[in-house]
Amino acid sequence: MCKIGSPLLSFLLCSLCTPLQVLVKEYIDLIISDIMMPVMDGYELVSELRSAGYQIPVLMITAKGSFDDMRQGFLSGSDDYMVKPVNVNEMVLRVGALLRRAQILNEHKIVIGSTEFDYDAMTVTTDKESLVLPKKEFLLLYKLAASPGRIFTKQQLMDEVWGYETEADPHTIEVHIGRIRERLKDNSDFEIVTMRGIGYKVVKK
């Protein structure tokens, strides 16, 4: 069987199943995949899923721990990456985070206190006003707000918002963050904190 645990969470263990066939018949919340598998490897699996339009969260677990292997995993469309031996408690935390992010993506809305971020309208709404942000600014803010307390490096934000092949200067991030802060300087629900030498995070007030 491919399902393990409560009916609220379905894991697809890709070394035991034929994923694309299973997805036609079953609703899957999350995929945990190894890289080294028969028929196709984990990179090929995730690429095929994304090409077929499936946005299911994928956690890649592998013995390959080099940066190039990790980079290939993310470029293929994986959402997170763990190197063996895996700490089960850490894996449970990562799975929970992936499922929360998936719910946010499906609903296209984030709420922090009385502030709502609407992805479809690219608006930030409080009980006082509704503000439409320029696309890049909203995407930056939405990425940070989706995981309060989590630090994102400048490179992660550049890759997410501008794309891996962008030639934009990383200083662009600082400019956009500055504009966001100015627009939302009176917001009482959250703030963007600079982690010097690392990146940024959204913190609830």
C-alpha cells in the first residue's frame, strides 16, 4: 500500500509505487521520494510530475549530499531535501511545513493577525485599507509571509522571484524590501527583519 498513517495525510513512497499511475486514481497530499530508484530516478519523477501539472509537495530523501545534488533536486521541482541518515522528528516537522505551504498555495491567501495577503489580487488588506503592490514586491512579501520566522537568503529570494537565470543585481532585493517597508510602515501585525549577512524574515509583532 502507498498510504501510511491517518487519512488526513497520504504519503506516496515512490520506491514502492508507480507514482503517475497512482495519482490518476488516488488523492495524494505529499510525496516522499528517494533519488536512486528503479525505472526512473527521483529527479525524473519530479520533473514528470511538474510537467504533467501536479503541484504536490515533494520531499526528496537521499544519500547524495553534495551541493550539486541538492541544487539538481530543487531545479527538478522538489520542495525540500533531506540527506540520509534522516532524523524522523525533523522529517515530521518538514512534512508539516510543506503541507502548510501547500494549503497556502491552494488557497492563495495568507493571514497574519488582521492582515490578509491575497495572491490572486496581489493585495495586502488590513482593517484600515487595501493596498495593491507591484508584482515583484508582492511576490517577495508573500514568500516571506508564508513562513513567518523562517530566514530566506537573498539568493533564495532572487531565485524564487526573479528566476534562476536572472542577471539582476542582488542589491535589487534590498531596494524592493525597502519599498515594502515604507509602504507598510504602519502595519501592526508583522515586520520584515534583516538578518545581517544572511537575508530576511517576516516576524509577527
